[in-house]
Amino acid sequence: MSILPRHIPAVHLTALQEELTAAGITLGPVKPGTRVTRIVDHGGIRWAATWLGYGYGWCLRGPGIEHGVGMDVAEIAERIATAALDADEPGIPAPATWRGVPVPQEYATRWDSPEAVAWREGAGAALALASLRAVTQTDS
């Protein structure tokens, strides 16, 4: 069983930072609660780059790759830059309502965006809580 490294070697961190800078992307801070994951916010999209070790390289997580994909620094910069360009294109239109809740206009134009996904998760949680409260009030 492998164990994640406890730090990112300076040479690998510098290589990631240089590649991102060359692509016009700023490397963000260490993700809270981790030592080997750096946050990258670019084009309104949040990414997480995790150093897995010498034999593995980097793992990138973000929209479309929630479980992570192994990449080298050039692939990471390309993926982040491409996603930011794609975010400017019109997305999938939203339905008028989702689970009976009217969809706000800011999410209706880009239904497949990370913000719309977060809104759906929040709305789903609110509906589940309301359903739970309704059940517990009728039981008492």
C-alpha cells in the first residue's frame, strides 16, 4: 500500500509554477488540511493539483475529472487553460424548474457549470431537509 508524500519537492513545485505561469495561470495556496495539494483558480473554475510522488507525478482534480487524473505539468497547464476557454462558450440550457424549484437565471444559461452543479446540490440538500422536517413533525 502506497503512502502519499508529506511534501512537494521544490524542483517539482517550481516546474508546476513555471508551466502555469507560462500559460498565464497563477498557482494558488496549499489546500487547507493537506500538504501536497495546491489550489488553482482560473477562469472562474477551481482545480486541485496533488503531488503523488516521484513514481507517479501530479494528479489533477476539477470539473469533469472529480476523481483525479495523473498528468505532467504541461498537461495540467493545458487542461486548466482549455477549460477556462470552454467556460466562455454557451453551455447546456437549464430547465425552467429543477425538482419543482425555479432555476435562477444566473444558472439557467450555463446549466453544466460548476456553480450550477453547486446550486443543484444545495437545492437538493434543502429539499431533503424540508422533507425530513415534514416527516418528523407528523410523527410527533
